[in-house]
Amino acid sequence: MGITDDIAGDWQASLAALAWHVDLGVDEVIGEAPINRYDLAETVRAPAAPAAPAMAAKAVAVAAPTLPQVDAVEAARAAAGRATSLPALREIIAGFDLCDLKKGARNTVFADGNPAARVLILGEAPGRDEDIEGRPFVGRAGQLLDRMFAAIGLSRSAAEPEAAIYITNVLPWRPPGNRDPEPDEIAMMRPFVERHIALMDPQVIVVMGNIPLFALTGQKGVMRARGNWTTALGKPMLPMVHPAYLLRNPIAKREAWADLLSLQSRLRART
Ligand code: URA
């Protein structure tokens, strides 16, 4: 191998390592300057200086302060209840600091589409593309979602409520590495979803996948629930499989199409 091969090899290895990290969910460089951790080794291994006896005695005497326990779900409910409009709700969610997912996210992804739409689509959580752009469903799954609803004459950019959709997610922050949201994260953010739906006041809700189905009904198993209209938060609700699932299992598009036709006839019956 010559010098050029070496360089090419390094380059390809670096690219492969980078792709591997991106697959694992790494999407940010934390520090600007590299840290030589070999230089730090001695500092880390060096034993800590023993505490002065007087200080140690004092440390034993001082009782640990008891911090008041915050009930995050109650705090979310109180915060959500203060929102009297969708822009106000957006601000309140962006300022809500009790959910750790916020710390790792670049953007609070609130919603997209026409708030006057008759149809509200509830997804799961932002992925990488949504986190970067700050809008729900803009990646590959989102593009499929747009094509699916366009097939029945609905779009997020339509000005007329009859032709429009409005899109939001259960979680406004991207879970690291696109992992599934934890039940406590869902429970914490549910009051915001409830308020969001109450303020937007759609005629029907479409839940996309397991997570929003669980968030609104406590029910698991969207494959069984899909296509069956039910009621959630006082609104007719249609469960559908998530477009990301359809990308992996195109065979399931047949059922998704049946569900879209069911939505279309429901909307036609109400005009
Ligand atoms: N999947 C979701 O459920 N929501 C998004 O916003 C993007 C992908």
C-alpha cells in the first residue's frame, strides 16, 4: 500500500466511523477543541487529598437539604392549563424544563400545517430531521405522510380548512438515538397534548402508530387497532400505522390506503 492508499484508507475508515456514530444517534460535536484524555489520566488516577478532620466532622454534622419533590405531570398540567391559544402553548412548552429530552434536543418541535384544519394528525416524536428543522414529519416518513394525505386531497399547506391537515407529536423533543419514548415521558407531556387538541379543536384525530395510540387511549397494539374508529378526548379518532413502518413494510400500504379512504368518507359525511 502506497502513501496515497494509506490516505484513502484513513479517509474511508474515518467516514465509516462517522457513519457508524450517526447510526448510533450521535449528531453533535460537544466540544470545539479536542481533549487529549491520555494527559488527563494521571489527574484522574491521583487519589483525592484526604479531607481535613475538622471539615470531615462538619460534613457529617450537616444534614442533606431536602429538596421539594416536583410532580412533573402536575406541573405540566398546570402549565398547559395556562395556555389560552396555540402560540401561547408553544411558548409554554418551549419553556418547560422538567423533561430531560429537552436537554438533548436542538429544537422544540411544536406543530405544522393549518390550525383551522378539520384533521389533526398525532405522531410520536421528532426524529433527526425534525429536530434540525424544528417542524414535525419532514424526514422520509414525513414525505410519505404528505403523499398519503395528498392522495385523499389533504395537505399541510392548504389554506382551506376542508383540504388541510394539522400535524403534531406526543413529544416535542427528539429522544436520543430515536429510541422509543418512555412511559413517564409520555405521561409528563400528555397534558400538553390534551391542551393542544382542545385549543386546535379538530373534527377528527388520526393517531400515527403505537405511541400516540397509547398516549391517548392507554391501548397498545396499533396493528390490531388500525382502521377502527374510536373516541379520544371527546373526538372521533382513527388509529393508523406509522409511515416509518410503511417504509419498512410496503405491503402494509394496502391497509393504510383503506384507512385513508375511511377518513375521506368520514370527512365527506360531515360536509
Ligand atoms: N415520526 C414522528 O412520529 N413524528 C415526526 O415528527 C417525525 C417522525
